[in-house]
Amino acid sequence: MIASFEKKVLFFKYPIGTSRGVLTEKHSWILSIYKNRSIGVGECSIISGLSPDYLNDEVYEAFLSRVCQNIEYYIHNLIELKPYPSILFGLESALLDLNNGGKRLYFDNSFSQGKRHIPINGSVWMGDSSFMLNQISEKIKQGFDCIKMKVGAINFKKECEILRKIRKEFPPGKIELRLDANGAFSSSEALEKLNTLEEFNVHSIEQPIMKGQIKSMALLCEKSIIPIALDEELIGIQDLKSKKELLNSIRPQYIILKPSLHGGISGTKEWIEVSEKAGIPWWMTSALESNVGLLTIAQFVGEYSNKLPQGLGTGSLYTNNYPTRLEILNGFISQNNNK
């Protein structure tokens, strides 16, 4: 058994505005494992400034080279990759693919068989009001009724003005509105801002304050009118006991899972187990993977009966993405095995 990797620089069709700045490109590494005549493929996807296992390309590739050179050791000692969730996700994916004959079949279920359609949200990226309203109009035309919108990058009053325009044109009966703050609010002002945002009939808001402020986040989850979903808060929490303690301490209304950030496939399964036992709903989303990682995650979601819209609509963001069997129609993602 041998392994190798190849770097893929993905270019966005237009600059993507986030609370961490504007993105024009995205780096991923495609990990391949060869055995006999089969090739298993997985994606190691990072987000600079957010992925706990990424410092820079040079350091990342040095460790990825070490994993490939000692592939059989790491396959039998996956636990050593827990601090490297993006690489763990890529390796776990490649192994699943290899074990299923190298056919890009990561999970054999009704979704991967082309029999099930999964609801997804449409993502709207930060910009001026006309840009954001145009994005929403386009998503509505495409059949989406759940929209996720980034907040926290521009002046809060301006964001509220944009939301007011959005709700005037697209009332709650027409679209469900999710917000993602990426930790942009300070703990001292967060509750006041959340109460202000309640005017817009918001389904939920992701990570209103920066991670690590357990008491402040717990208070927000208790006091906020808007339901709160944890995202970045889950990064770096590796063992089952710590996962239980975090959710018991904060008691969020939702959690959002990104396998490349939250412990690979195995770590994400643990989060699902813990959250479901605690009665906390979840949904899964990509960490801006290419179509390789996106296919893995979509098939992974297909293992569960979760009916909430998932965050799996990012494949169309790039000018140079890989071909895919995934199709999006009327706010649902499906796998077309005739492609």
C-alpha cells in the first residue's frame, strides 16, 4: 500500500466576503491511497486562520508527506491524527473509498444510490445590499427556501438595514433565514445585538461570539431569543468526555458539524452521538471543500435521517472544481450515478 498527495488551488468565481476577510482562493490537498489496482481518494481541506492543524503550506505538506511515507502505520493508528482533523478526514475518506473498490463510494446508502434528495441551504456572502439581495433573488429562483447569510463583517446598522430590505422582499413565509457571525460580536454587546436581530425572524445564528468563552456563550444560549448554533466552539475538542462536558455546559440550541474541522469522520460521528443523546439538533456543512470532499460529506449525511437543511451547496463557488456526480435542484442535493 502506498500513498501520495497533490495540492489543489481552487479559485472562487467572485471574492467571498467573511468576517475574517475576503477570500479569492482556497487550498486543498487530494490524498490518494493505492492498493493492488484500486485507488482511494480523499480531500484534506483547510481554512487558513481556522483549521487547528494548519500553520502554512510548507509545514502542512511536511506532515502530510510524513503520513504518506508511513501510511500503513497511520492507518492502524488513526488516533494519532486527532489533532489534525483535516488530514484525518482525508485519510478516512480515502480508506473508505479504497475499501469500496475506488469508485468514490464512501458510504453505501440511499443517497449514494441516487434514491434520496437532501435539503440544503443556499449561502449568501457578504457585500453591499444590492449584491446580497441579488444573491438571495437568485437562490429563490433556484428553489431554495432556506438561506444562510454571513454577518459581522461590516457596520452592524448597515447589516440590519440589509436584513430589513431582505425581509421586506422575502418574508418569513417565503424563506427561512440563518445567520452566521463567525464569532464577530463581543461578549458584552452580543445579547443586545441578538435581541435587535430578532426583528428579522431568524431561524438561528452561528457562533455569535468567539470560541472559548464558555460562561458567556452559555448565558447567550439561555437568554437569547434567537436560537444559537455552535460551530467554531467545537474545534479542538477531541475526546468524548470533553464533548459531553462542552454541550452540557453551554446547552446550545443547535450544533453545526464540519468533518474537516471537527475531528474527521470518526470525530463527527462522536459529536452526533453526544448531541443526539443531549437532545441537541445538528446539521452538517462543508469547510469549502472541492467536489471531492463535498461528495464524501454528502454521502456521510446520507447515513442519517436528519431532515434539517444541510450546508452542502458550496460546490458551485469555484471556477476550477472537479467534475462531480452531485446535482442541486430546487434546494435539494442528490447524487446522479449516470454521470
